[in-house]
Amino acid sequence: MSDFLFIDDIDEPSEEVTKPTWKLLVIDDEAEIHSVTRLVLSDVEIDGYKLEFLSAYSAEEAQRMFEEHKDIAIALVDVVMETDHAGLELVRWIRETKENHATRLILRTGQPGQAPEESVIKDYDINDYKSKTELTATKLKTITYSAIRSYRDILFIERHRQGLMQVIESTSLVLKSKTLYHFGSAVLKQLVELFQLESSAMYITTLTEDVLRHQSFNVLAATGDFVTNEHNEYNFDHSKIPDNVKQLLKRALDEKKTLVTENCYVGFYPTDSRSVSLLYVQHENPLDDIEKGLLEVFATNIALTFENLTIKEEIQDTQKELIFIIGDAIEQRSKETGSHVKRVSLICELMAKKLNFDPEFVEAFKHAAPLHDLGKIAIPESILHKPGKLDAEEWKVMQTHAQVGYDLLADSNKIIARLGAEISLCHHEKWDGSGYPRQLAGEDIPLVGRIMAITDVFDALGSKRSYKEPWSNEEIKQFIIEQKGKHFDPQLVDILVNDFEEFLEIRNAYPD
């Protein structure tokens, strides 16, 4: 830098640094180097950003600067400072200890013999090497422009990489949703975290062709400004959607494409099932090209997930409905109340919750419960409809329904059917071992069988049957207590008795 290195009495630029900026760190033990560098580069502007100058007069001070500033774009590093190789050791610390591979490192030395260029470039992760005597003002500007642009491109690539990783992680988390109810919440949560839209408002709408004709919207979930005291993220009245938002949604539908305005994003995603997902994202600051691209990738994956989840849920709902129909059919064939099936299902669900079962298991148990008497399909009507007490032979036939129900369901690998098989087989076993068909006792009886045993009796005693009149609530409670440790699991008796009114509410809600 022979054309400016020894200029005396240089005043540092007084112009205040504007933001955003590119941070340039000068690391040199000669104060003149700092002043000259600032003077030469004071008017440099790249992509509309000026330079912000930072100074360090030793390698130790430079380390502190890197600790305080995570976004240093370029560092001009002197080799010889407090030691002959302080600059080289600093380079290794930046790259290896700090794992900073983005900052562009340009080595400057006034003593090339201390650090030969070939060996330094080979052994140290630097981006350029210059002797101070050859680094003119023009060359200093040239390497600064080049280094800043390289740093900019590295940041761009890294941001894309991190963004795509976040999209993959966020999509994976959403894929874990088991129902549409949880799906909506997961999408909104991941959007907020992915794009840091804490102050924005978002919600998801889904539409089918029928809904489109009526120009109405089914709001799956909402958050931010769209959530009021009357609504939450799972319960939103589509009629409350602001008119300006409705216009954008309808425009996206009419034009059949995603819309991007200065402060909102409306994603349009048709699916194979001839339905449409719309994702509305309202944001305070305009999205840049990277954010738009990542949002498009994320939302497209979400639309496909939504379609699959919708189909899955429809199939599951159909299966669950068929199970209730089968249960009702069995009860009606026995000339017993069809409401028994519904009540037993809900009572089992409540009992399982009080036992702190996993939510997914509770749901499966609830839908398996109606299958408990499936085996009665094989019992002759003369026995099912007999108004009086069954004789020994008839009772022996009646007892076979437990095994028959198990045999009908046991070959399935689906959790509801497997639970139904276990319930069918064990719900007539008794805690003291006097039940059937296997005379199991105590905890040898599967817990779902023990729950069904007390649930089935609790509900049946309060209903009119061909062989009896309904019992009063007090009579039912007293019988349950008397059978503690005999017919029923003592723990389940305690739960039922302690929360008796809560269980009665289910009976009252679904009377015969």
C-alpha cells in the first residue's frame, strides 16, 4: 500500500453509519492501517449497504469482536501482531474453534517472510493473501467488493439450506398430527416458528366444490388477530371473516392461483379429491423471495398432507360409525336398548381417562367398546329373548359368545379390532376368578376386560331388560360396592363410586 500507507494526520470519516450494513473488521496493531483502510473504503456501497468499520489491535481483541458480532462479513487480518504468527493462529481459531466459515478472511502482512504465501494459503482457510506493499487503494476496494459479494452469496445459500431444513422439520411435525383438529394447530404453530411471524395473523381454510358454490369457508384453525374471546384456534365462525380477507380468498379461488400482496399471502392448493386448501398468512413486513419460496414449499406439502389426512379421517369415521351400527344391531337382536352401546363406549372412555391412559389408546378403546357383545350374533334367539332365568344348558350356550366374539376379531391387525377381541373374551371374567370363559382372576384379567366388566354391569342394571326391571341409582351403587374384590377390580370400583355422579351424567344424557 505504498501509495497511501504513510499518509499523516488523516481524519476519520465523520459520516454516521447507516443500517443495514456490511461489517468489516480491521485487525492490525498499527493505528495508521485502521485509519487508511477507513478512508479508502468509506464510500464503498454494495447492494445498497454501506460498510460498518470495526477495529481490533491484537488477535485477543479480535476474538472478543467475533464473540460480540456474529455477522462480520470481512476481516482484514495482519499476520504479525503480539506474536509472529498471531494472525495465523486467529484464522485457525475463527475457522475451527468458532466454526465460522462465512466471514471472508483476507491476510495482510508487512513481513511476507514470516508467513510465505504458498504455505499459508495451503495450510490456513483464508480467502486472499496480500502484502501491504502491493495492496493499493484500488486493489483494497477490489478485494473488498469481491469478498463482500462472496459473503452475501454464502449467506443466501445458507439461508436457503436452513430454510429448507426448517421446512422439512416443520412438515414432519405436522405429519405427526392424527386428526384434522390437531393438524390445523400444528400448521399454524410451525408457520409462526418457521417465518417468525409472531405479530401476524394466520388461519387455514378448506373448501370443497359444494362449499365453493355457496361461497362459504370452513375455517380449520385460526390464530393471531382472528382469534377473539368468542373464538379459538379450533373454533371459528366463517361468517366472522373480514370482508377484505374474503375478497382475497375468493379472488384466489376465481383465479385458481396463489396470491402475494405487500402484507399477505394466500396460498391456493387444489387436491386430487376435488377440494381446495387455502392458506391465508397476514404479515407486517413484505416477504422476500426466499420466504415466498419456502412458504410455497411448506404450504404445498401441507396441502398434500391435509388431503391424505382428510381421506384417512373419513375412512376412520366410517369405520367407527359401522362399529356402532354393528353394536346397535347386536343389542337390538338381543331386544336390549341400542343406547347401551353408546353409553358403554362413553363410560369406558371416561374410565380410561381417569386411569390416565394415553389419549390415542383412550380413543381406540372408546371405539372398540361397542364390540364387547359381538359374539351374541351366534346365540339362538330363543336363548337371547328368554324372559326368565336360563337353565344350565342354555347358560352354557350363552357363555360361548365371549369366545365367538374373540374369534371373529382376533385375526385383525388393527388396534380397534384387537382391543375388541380382548374385550369380547374377557369382559365376563371376575376379579375373584369365578367368571368365564377362562376363570381368570385379579390382574391376570386384561385391564380393558376389567373396565368393560364394571361398565357393562353399571349400565345394564339401570336399564330394562327382558329378564328384569331397571334398578335405582342407589341400588346400583350399593351392588357395585358389594362386588368390590369379588366381581370387580377394587381400583375401578373406587373410581366409579367416587365419581358416581359424573358417570351417571352419561346415562342421563343418553336415556333408553
